[in-house]
Amino acid sequence: MGAAAASAAAVTPPATPLSTGSLGPSIDPGWVWPVEPPIFVAQAFRAPATPYSSGHRGIDLTVAPGAVVAAPADGVVVFAGMVAGREVVTIDHGHGVLSSYEPIEASVEVGLAVHAGDPIGSVATGGHCDDECLHLGVRIDGEYVSPFRFLGGVPSAVLLPWRD
């Protein structure tokens, strides 16, 4: 494994999914991880200050090329093709929620209905993390959000009293 794997943090999904806030009770946020455990996050989500500024619009999962990538939830494949020299797959999960994966060698075609856990391809090479990762991005109504919002990895904030 490369430097990204050495500095990656292991993630254990919680037993219960987190609330998705504005998505309402009609959406089950209990997604499955798109790769087999153990799950290592090489780079976390960093929201950009504006829609056009820098940030990291997803999470990078440390995984070897050739590993199977699965749909995290039910949906329909709406894109499977090249973007900036890398193959990308995008799934529409309904209610304005899209998930995207790169680099991936797609095994699905546009229009295919997929269910949570169905294979959608395998990790390809290329991308921004030395050929050892899968980038997972999630958008709600076009705005990038942390995939942990659906995978259950966002811890609750705890406010502590100020001490001098």
C-alpha cells in the first residue's frame, strides 16, 4: 500500500444510520459501503466555500485496482462514461440524490436499475490518489454533500463549556 493507505483512518459503520435532515423520513439513508471492508478513508470530504472554489467534493476510499465497486443503495444508472480522462459512473437514487464513482471500469449501462450491493464495476487506475483509491461523491439537488451523511460516519457535534 502507498502513503495514502498508511495515513488512512479505518472507518466502522454505526449500527444505525444518521438522519438526513431535509431529505425527510421517506428516504432510508442506510446505504452500504461501495467496497468490501475494511474501509479506509484516504481523504475526507471538504466542502468548497463557493460552488467554484477548491475543496474535496467526496471521499477517497483506499482500495486496490480491480476491486469490485457496488451500488450503495437502490437507483438507476444515469451516467457511465469518461470525464477528464477517467471513467465515471453516476447513480440517481431519487429525491435529488446522486452518487458518483471514479476511477471505475463500469460493468453497467445508462438506464440500468441497480439495488444496494449490486456490482457496478471495478476500481480502475488514474485519478488523484496514486491508483489506490475510489472517489465517492454525493450530490443533493446538485450540491455536493459528505457521503458520510448516508454512510453513517458523521459524528454528532458536542459543545463544551468555555473554560479559562
